Amino acid sequence: MDPKIQAKYYSKRFFLEVPYPYTFEHPYSSKENEIFYVSETLWAGGFPWAIICQYDRAERDAPPMFVACIRSMKARDSSGWFCQVSTEFYISSPLRSSCVPDIKLFFKDQKFTSRARSHEDTEYMKRFPPIEFGKLPPYVKDGKLMIEVFIQVDWKNVKGISALADFQSLKISSDSEKLEENDQLTQAIRDLENKLADKDREIATLKSAYAKEVERLKLELNEERRRRSRNLMKNEQLQAKLCEIKKHVQQRNNNGMNDKPFSELSEMDDFELDA
């Protein structure tokens, strides 16, 4: 068998929502032992299972306990079967924090059969370690406990018709799942292509805005250069005029013409720098 199919066939993970029995929290409850939840049939390794949750108060003065069990069910054709199982049972924390961590219960390599039920027969139902009901309220969300169960069947230790059942349906299911996976991959590719197209349009828009901004900055730079050029030209003209005035002043000093007004200085008002 394909290792992937084998792993999928003999290892299954189930997620259950168990209604929380608030009435069992009371320390003076008169109930001693009562089942309040039985799951639908869970198939793992070709064998049928059920998860059972019950209230247990074996001793009068003991606190009420929450007990979870896994039970082997009868085969489809009522024939007997046998297998060896390892199971993990989690009560998930709704907070997902170290303050309220997940509760994990487990056992390994337990034998199960589908023989006739009796209280002496311990190979059709196994009990996980009990938990005080008083510890469970932090794990309740919307009136329910979120349970996760992992069932691992040892394929080397199985007997019975159920151990060989459902392989063909598994193959068909596997093919169907492959087709479904292909459809999902095709849809995922389309979604990615659409996202890439959106990104391309966004990049094109950004490039256009960038080009416009660069062009605007170039225009501003050219205008600044022209303004500086005009100012430099006016400064040069002003310096030349100042030199000419100094020259005239020097000539007047030499000729004794200090009593004449310097009308040339008024011409300096014509030279103003741009702001």
C-alpha cells in the first residue's frame, strides 16, 4: 500500500464539540455515574470507534470527575475483530495560552476487540485518566468543550474483516480527493494569477506616479537653475556698475569735484535680485 494512503487509513484525527454539563459541577450532586455524550461512529484503521464522556463520582465525598473513554464498536457484519491502538485525547484551550494550556490525555499500545460486552471485558472500552469537573470551566466556550482525538492503529496487529474493509472506498476517496485537490490547486493558481494581475496594475500605477513626480522635480530644478542664472547675471551687472561708480568717484576726487552729487548712485535702484 502507498505509505501515504496507509498513514491516512490507520491514523485519523477527529474534532468534537461536547456540550458541557453544567449541572454536574455542583459538589452535592446526587448522581454517581452518568454518560452525557456519545460521539458518532469514528472510523480509523477500518475499525469503528466511539468517544464517550461521562460524569463519575464513585465516592460520596470525592469531587465530581469528568471521564472520557474510547469504545470499540461492532463490525458492519457483526463479526469479531482485534487491533492494537495508541490514542491521544486533547481538551483544547479556548485561550491558547500558557495560563490555560491544553489538557492532554493518552495511552499507547492498548488492545481492543469487538467481543460481547461485559463489565469484566476491558478490551472493548478504555478510560482516560479522570479530570475534576472543577478544572474544566476555563475550557468551556459557547457552552461546549472542544475535544481533539487522535487514533493510531498498529497495522501490524490487526485481525478481522473490518481491518480489510474500506480499502476500495479509500482508494476511490483518495482519487476523489486528488481530483478535489487538483481543483483546489487550479483555483489557487487562478487566485494567485488574479492577485499578480492586481499587483501588476498597482505597480504600473506607482510607476506612472513616480514618472510624473520625477518630471515635476526636473521642471522645478530647471526653473531654479534659470532663476539662479538670472540672479548671477544681475549680480555681475551690479558689480560692473559699482566698479564704474567707484571709478567716477575717484576721478572727481582727483579733479576736485567733490561738491557734485553722485547722480549715478540712483541708477543702482534699477538692479534688484529675484526673491
